[in-house]
Amino acid sequence: MATKSALLGTTDAKLSSSVNQAKPICPEFLRTCYAAHHRYVLQVCRQYFRQPEDAEDAAAEIFLKLYRVLHQKDERAPFRPWLSQVAGHHCIDKLRRQKCEKSFSLEETDLCGLADHSMSSPLSQVLRKEEQRRIRQQLIRLPAKYRVALVLRFYKRMSYSQIGRAMNQGLPAVRMMIFRAKLQLRRNFCSAPV
């Protein structure tokens, strides 16, 4: 039984001889090329794209493009490195087009209508401080286990599992505590004088 590299070498030799002929490329050649090199081209494309779907689309486009660029191949160069080079150039071009499309869609956006949130106004800063003071007042009114769970979650930014370990509680108990704490906090806000 022949080894994989020997088969690839034979396939490369057949492909090179087909490419170097002056006659038009037949569909059988493209089918053979696709069968022999699709996985390899897909691997090359995966190095450029994060999403598997994008890599698969690019690989398919490369085999469609091969029909147009096959005549440019140097007959002395091996087929697979040349195919890798074509795939790489195609992926880079595709990424550039995507970047241009994104920047074009941003240029169409009316930036005048967007609010500037980079710097808050003095009034919004005062309101935010007042809101934070009211939240702290209502937190103090909560039972200790609810208060601790909310502080760990929203002020210390701990995950539910971290809170469970800190409070020696299971995950379902932590979820229920935080749910009930938020519910009671909401009720306290509604009934509290402003």
C-alpha cells in the first residue's frame, strides 16, 4: 500500500502536467484537485479566520478562483506550495475586503446623532452618586445573607460559584439568595421615600 506522501507526490505530478498543458482546464481536473487538496487549503484558511464558516467559505472561493489563476503557475514550482500561496493571498484579500466593508458601514453612520458617553455631565455625576447612596441605604436594610451575596456579586464582581465557595453554599442556593435579594431590594426601593 502506497504512503500518503507518495500519493500526494503522484497527484502533484499529474496536476502539474495538467496545468502546464496549453489546453483549457477540464472539470475533471478541478474535481481531482479539490479531492486531493481541499483539507490542506481549509487548514491554510483556518490560520486566517476565527470563525470556521469563514474559513470554509474562503476555501470554496479558492477552488473557484483556481480556474482563473491556474495559468499563472510556474511549471517548475511544486503544486501544493503554489496552492498554499494562492490560498494565503486570497485570505488576506478577503480580510481586507471585510475590513473595508466594516469601515464603510461605520462611515455611513450619522455620528452627530450619537450621544457622547465618554465624559458625563456634572448633573449626571450628582444623580449617579445620589442613586448609589440610595442603593447603599437599601442594602443595609437587607438581611445579612442577602446583603453579602449582592455585595459579592455586584461590587466584588464574583461569579456565582465563587460566591458559593465564599459563603459555603451550593450554586442553587446562591442563585436563589441573589434572586430573593434583588426582589427585596426592588421592593424596598419602591416603598422608600425619595
